[in-house]
Amino acid sequence: MASYPVFQVSPEEAAKGKWYMATAATNHMTRDQSLISDLKPVTGRVISRGNGAGLKVHGSGAVNTETVAIPDVWHVPGINANLVSVPQLSLLGLNISFDRGGCTVTRASDGSVVGKARRSACVRVALSLVFSRSSRPRRLGLATAADSSEMASYPAFQVSPEEAAKGKWYIATAATNHMTRDQSVISNLKPVTGRVVGGGNGAGLQVHGSGAVNTETVAIPDVWYVPGINCNLVSVGQLCQLGLEVSIFRGVCTVTRASDGSVVGKAHRSGAVYEELFAIVGVYEGAQHASEEEDELSRTNREQSR
């Protein structure tokens, strides 16, 4: 079954027609039929948000507005935001790279930039994506960050209970933080109170604690313990804040250190999601050190400007 994530986006922001990058969306999707040209009916297609709930796909076609030009977009009235599917872009031979500044889409053939997006201020890792007019994706401009809610967010992936029980980790653009449902994998667990993560549909899950995860394949600091989520999540936004870059191309997700390009993690596409193969904490610590240096420089500059 096809799947989609639910972003923490208010109805007011959704009504503005912004588009958001989604690793958990199998296809580009919009709730607004008026945006689609050459709409063709689709029957018998249902998409799921990971908890068993299904939404019907009513049709498909191309979106061509002043700011968005995307082929093969599904019309799904029930979704709460317009979604650009990272897997679908990747299959077109495009490379999608996330860093601290946002997202860049390039042609793999010549490295030319065909799109850009920036990280939203409140939907912290849901990237607003804007295409210029074209029959094919060509160029993207920056979209204004959504200002909807300060609640942390998470996507609900289409992962079976059997797969979730295996302890796999999944790359997520729609997760504000790394999260796990399994307390046993967290070391030095510290209690967290008053923190709730939302799935975008108003439902909230309580964060019970945070700590580091150190297993044979995954070593990640600052992971939230959220018993109610349906799978373990690696937050793209949190990786980027550590000075790491996340690149997705033809079914492979690679995490590198921005300073020297060394590979610190990999994931591969499995259906509609990207399963984390490994992540190495040693490099994360180096990235954290670089982040702390930047914070110190910012504090110094602020003091000098007073």
C-alpha cells in the first residue's frame, strides 16, 4: 500500500498551498484538485499513514502554477498538506541533499541545481519546496517558513508491527528529533516532562525521556523515548544541525560530514521508507564539536555588537 506522512501543519498554513519534502511519501500528492492539469481518474488506489487509516486517491496529473511544476501528482483530498515525494524525485535521476540551510535538488548527470528549499521554522524538518514553471522540474525558489505550531512532530510510516519489532531505524524529514519506542536501547536515560510530539492530525504523544542509542549498527546521541510511535526514527533536521549532510539518490541515503565529506551513515530504500544501515557516533561527536564552536562564535559576535 502507498503511504504518506502527516505533517504538523495548521489549516491556515495548508490553505496557502505550500509544498513539503517527504521521505515517507511514495508519490507527490496534493489536496487541491484545482492545481492539477490533465487530471486522470484513479480507481482502487488507497494510501495509508502507517496506522491503518486509508485515504482514497481520486486522480493524477501534472501541477503547473507560477511556483510549482511537478509531473505525476496524485489528488488526495484527505491529506493535510501538499507533499513532494523524495523517493519519486530520486527515481527521476535527481539527487536530494539536506544540510543545515535546507534542501538542494540537483541533476545527477551534470550536477546542475534544479531546486532549492529551506527548513521551516516550526515544522522544523518539513521543507517547503517551490518549483518554477516547467514541464519538468527545473528550478526551485525559497519558500517562507510556516508559522503554525511549536509542537514537535513525527511521521507515521507504513511499517508493519513485525518490521517495527526488528528494531530498524528509518530516515525521516518530518521528525523534529530522533525517536525510539524501545527504552531498552537508550543508555543514560534522562526523564523528560511536558514534551509532546504531534503527528499533524492533532494527536499528541508524550516524550518520556532522552538519551543515547548505542547498538551494533546505530549510535546516535540525543534520542527521545516515545513509546507511542510505530517505529524508530532518525531525524534529518537533527542530523543537519550537527553539521552533517544527508543525500538521497536512486534508493540510497548517505550521511556525510560537511567538513571533509567522510561517510558516517547509510540507509537504503525499502518500499516507501529508508532503512538506516549504520550510523557512527564518533563522527557525530566531531560534528557536535563544530556546532558548539559556531555557537560560541555567535555568542562572541553578539557580545561585541553590544
